[in-house]
Amino acid sequence: MQNLSLEERVLYSNLSPLIADMNMLSGKTDVQYLEEGSKIIQYFKDSLKDERARVPNIIHYSTKTQGNFIDFFNHLKGSWRTYLDLSVKMTSFSENLKFLYPEKLELFKDLIETTFRLNTHIYYITDIEKEIYEKCIENLPENRALSLIQSVRSFQVYLSEEIGKSGVSTKNPYEIREMLSKNPNLRKLFSFSGSSIDLFGKLLGHFTPLNKKSERETFIPENDYESALKEILVYDHFFELFLREGGVLMNDLKFYIDLCDRLSCTRNIPELLDRLEEFKNKSKISFNPTIPCYTQTSLSCGATCLANVIGTYFPHIKVTRSLENGILKLVTVPGFFNNLPSSLAYISREKFGIPAYFFADYKTFAPLFLDKKTEQEPVKKFQEDYERVKDFSLDYENITADEIKSKLEKGHFISFVTGQSPMLHYKMIVGYNFRGDKKQFRVFDPQYGVTIMEESEILSHMRNDKSLWGVEYVPPESVIFDSTRQSITKAKELLRWNPQ
């Protein structure tokens, strides 16, 4: 980053990872979101009044000492970084709002409640930062203050210098993509804008041609206080406008509205939080997710289970016969109809990016298929692919019904091999109904669809006449759950900041 300007370093540190274009996922424009989110926006305005009352002494605190000002600015930067990170997470989660399970619903509730509060807090401290830095600059000698102010360029100047004097002003997405392919400076700015064509078009509207190349003072801070003053001027002249005009400040509005639509509730934050809590509680008792329920057209029961997993985890992918057959070719060997579980786990990970675990009762399974190396198919291919996934394997020897339910609550699907040799058959546990003494599992049979099985029968049904084995599939989105929780924890820490 040593070759980047101060403005670019500020943007780079706050906008990475990049923010995707949520409009492409929902098919709605910003105008539609603003119209549909009117109640959320009003609730936000009301919450802003409460936030001002909650932390009323920030201006007095931040202008009292140089150390306090530095503390305020660090808090401002930390709040922005955390909000933008949570906003990125919302964009990622927006790719699949159809498949909701207890763990995800609980995370969403915490994510929405915390992000909304942090957004409100950012609006408040952003509104008062100008008054704070103006008072602090008055403490500098006049010549230092003037040099500092003249050293920072505005966002409009930045655009003009980066784009060139001919300028660009268009919101046509095809024209923007054409320009991006030809102009490396535009591509750099595009990446800073979150790689969103829609947001980038808005930012280009701020271009104003320069009559001559701007000349700025060179200001070298002499201490941490002056460094913080220079950074906050960059924020005020550049970063704040960049974010406000780009529409990032209400990026989470889109997530709220899409989720409200998914849960069929009023588009407002209190109702959304209540509905998430309601869905979470209900889904812990009865979980019946909608899956494609595509049935097999050949000896492809294992491949068909995986195809339904793909269609559930990636709802934009249509489950078709071509997907079924394509998977089947990768998990079989010529002359044998066996859908190999190690191959299913391997291609799930390598071809589709879905975390998958081969599982078995190793006490009875290993002597049959693992302990002795063979060149005989299809065991040879099974062993080769097992070597690729053995670090992602689970021992199901003592698996319990409660543990299976716990996995389902996390969005996992458990595909197992049942029946009598040689006609073994894959099925998949996809849901449950645990109401009082009535405890049942929902089992997808690739031949017939979803059936119901009593808890007392499920463990024996998962076994075949040889052993127990299969594949456990995990929602790919779950890989960002921990980092999301960490960002939520950080946001909560920031929201506890209340200087006196």
C-alpha cells in the first residue's frame, strides 16, 4: 500500500473485503428499496434521536484533550470498519435467504439488531465529527492549521485527477463496464467503491473538470494528534462523501427488506426481529426445509442426494437431469453402479465448494474397505478419493438421534446408505419434528421424495447389512459464521463506548 495516497489508504483499509452488488441478487432498484423501506427509515430516524440522548457528551469529551480526540477518531474508524464488514456479511448472506435453519436464524437476529444499532451510532458520530475537528484544529498554530487544511483534496478533485480532464458522467452500466475495461485508474476506483456498478455510477456523477492541475500543500504531521487531524480531514472531505453518495450507509436496508419479504412480515425492524425469534423457536421444534425434491432417473441415488443439496444451498442453481448425470459420472467407475461416498464428499468440496464429510462406523467399515489397499474397482477409486477427504471424515459409531438433530439445526444434511447388498440405496435426513413425545425425522428418498421416520427407527435404518457410512453436507455459508460473530462482538464493544 506504500504507493497509495492517503485517501486511497483510508478507503482500502475500510472497504476490504469488497462489497458486492445486492441489487443483482434481488432484482430491485435503489428507488424500490427506499420506497419499500419507508417504515425502516422512519424507525432509523427515531432511533437516531435516542442515540443522541444515550451518548450526549461526545463533543465535550473529544475536544477536552488531544488524547481524547485521538480516542474519538480511533473509535470513528473502528465503527466504520466494523459496520462495513457486517454490511459485507449481509451481502453474502443475501445469496440464500430461502434456506433458513435455527443456527442461521439466531445469527441473523443478532446480526440485524447489532448492525442497525451500529449504523445509528455511526450516523450520530458522523454528524458531529466536523464540529469536533474544527474545534481541535483551532488549537494548532495558524500556519500549521492552514497547511493541514490545504493538504487534503476533496472527493471531486480526487475524481478529476484520477479520471482525467475529459471526465466521465454516466449511470449506464454497459457504458461503465466498457470504460472500466479500458481505464486502469477507473478500475482502481471501482474496486474501492465495492465493485458495484450501481454505486460506481453514482460516484461518477461527482466529477467536475479541473481547469488546471490542483496543487496541494505538503503537510507532514509532527505527532499523533496532527496525524489524527489529517486523517479526520480526509474522512470528512473524501471518505464520508464517498460512502454517503455511494449509498453504503443504508446498504443493510436491502438485507432487511429482502428478509422481511422472505419471512412474510411487515417491513420494519421490531417486526423483523420478532419474526426471526418466532421462526427460530418453531424451527427448533419442527424443521421442514423446502428442498428441490428432484428424484433420480437412473442408478444415481447418491448423486441425486447431492444434487438436491446443491439446489438447496445454492437456490439460483436449477436441479436438472444434466446435473444429476454430471455428478453421477464423477462418483462412479465404468461397469459399476456404486455411487461412491468418498467421491461424493470429494466433488462436493472440490467442484461445488460445499463442505462435506465422509462418515462411517469405522470399527466395522475400515476392515471391509480401508485396511487393505486394492487395485480392484470400485474399491480402488473409493480408496483414492478417501485419501483426498480423510482429513474431513467423521466417526459415526456412537452417533445419537440428538446429535443428528443438532446437526440439522445447523443446516447440515446427512446422506446415508441403507438396505441389503447388492441393492444398497442412499437416502438423506433433511428435517425433524420434535413436538413433545412425538419425535420424528424427515428423510428424503431419491426415488419417492420426503418420508417420515420415527426417532426409534432412524439409527438402525441408517445402517446397511455391512456397516454404516455416508456423507454429511454443510452449508457453505457457515464458513463465515465465526467471523460474523466476531464482528458482531466487536460492534457491541464499540456500542458500549460512552465517554464522560
